[in-house]
Amino acid sequence: MFATERVRLRPPTPDDAPNIFRLDGDPELHLLADDEPFLPRHVGQVRARLEKQVTDPPDGGSSVSLLAETVADGTFLGGCSLWGISAFERYAHLGISLLPEARGRGYGAEVIRLLCRYGFRNRNLRRLEIETLAGNVAMRRTAETCGFTHEGTQRERAYDGDGFADMAIYGLLRRDWTP
């Protein structure tokens, strides 16, 4: 679907259930990447959800979820999404979740750049936003590497498992984007 020399983004299929289960089944990663309570699920539940998406696909209007894998051999890296898409105001949020073994290798920046290309070129958005825990130094560095500007910090906005933590907000305007 969308690719660099190392990373490809594609829609998930029911056969991806074990990998998504691995990613979504990590309660510590969930605290970083989701604002809903962690609910343990069985791999069969993940597969059933993916099968339902094949027969009854989401409308694609307010969110798009993709998987990231290596181009070379299809190794699963993680997931990513554009969410909260506003067609009227032409903006969206983006997020990524990578497996621990995929972190620190530059894949995150490639995934974000591919999401930016999709958002700006294929969805005709004018603004993309990243929200991350203020203490998530790796994500903050990746956002800045990809051209996002730190626009502010919301105090005690997100539960991090130990209490409420600050949330750093980053934005990228289409006019400032470098494809």
C-alpha cells in the first residue's frame, strides 16, 4: 500500500490476529498508546474482530488503522493509525505502536512519514497532530525528526499507570511538510 525501502503499511487481515494480539496484549504498551482501560483479550477475539472488518468494513471516515511490516521479509513491526479525522476541518491525529524489538531502529520515523504522506496526499488533510506522554522521549524525538512542532503541554492529562502525567502535543501543517 504505502512503503519506504524498509517499511510497508497495509490494512490488517484476520491472519494478522497473533501479531496484533502480541501488540495489543501488552498492558504496559497499552498505557502509552491508548486512553481506554486495558482489557485482556484472547487471540480468538482479535481474529473475530478482524474477520468482522472484512465482511463489514469500517467506513474509513473517522479513523484508518494499518499494520507496519518490513519490506524485505514481512516481519511484523507494529500498528499505526490516523484517528479523529475531521473532514470538515481537515485534520487528524496519528499514532504508532511498535513491538519492543522494532523500537530504536528508525522504523517509527518511517511509519510516521508514511502516515503523513497518506494524510496529506490521499486524505487532503491540512494538519496532523501527535499526542504523547511528556515522558515518552523516544516518541517526542521521533515527532520532531519528522518535522512536527511542539505546540504545548497539557498538565496531568493522561493516566500512565502510576498517576496522571503531562501530555505533549505536536502539530504538522501541510505547508510545513517535506515529502
